[in-house]
Amino acid sequence: MSGMKNIEKAEVMVLKEQVAYQAGQVVSKTLAQNDHVSVTLFSFDKGEEISTHESKGDAFVTCLDGKGKITIDGKEYILQEGQSIVMPAGHPHAVFGEEQFKMLLVVVF
């Protein structure tokens, strides 16, 4: 089982500062990935998206900055800083940057 990567250890940080916005892009930074869990930081420029797909694990999203739209089974949810939602395994979901939007994604398989 591999540990954390791409992030400082034993250092206080502001998580949302660990991934930058880039014009017209979705940026991702993988912090951990193995057969049981995936931890990734994302930034979405306004209007950028990850289109509808499904995951084999439950996907826990926490908004770190801005405002994003999460669609699960066709129902839309708006997340703002500090809010979280779980996208259940096997259910179609998508993520859209209503504004610039940063999130932490933890998928548990």
C-alpha cells in the first residue's frame, strides 16, 4: 500500500493552495491512490467540467473554494466552500465549475 505523494508531510498547509487554477482547464493533483482509496485535489476554471461518469467506489467531495455543481442521477446540487457530498458508487455523476471551484475528492473502493 502506497502512502501520500505530491504534498508536504509534517507541515501545516492550506489545502486549497495546493492546486492552482488554470484558465480553461480542470487541474488535478493526486495525493494518494491504491486499491482501496484515491485522494485527489481538483481545480476547475469557471465553466469547466468532468462529464457524466460512474465510479466503482463511493466518492466523497468537499468544496475547498468557489462554487461547483455536482450532478448525481440527474439531480443537481450546489456546493460552496466547506460543504460536502457523497456521490454513491455505481451512480452516474458529473462535476461543473459554476465559478472557479476547488475540491478534495476521496474515493473509497
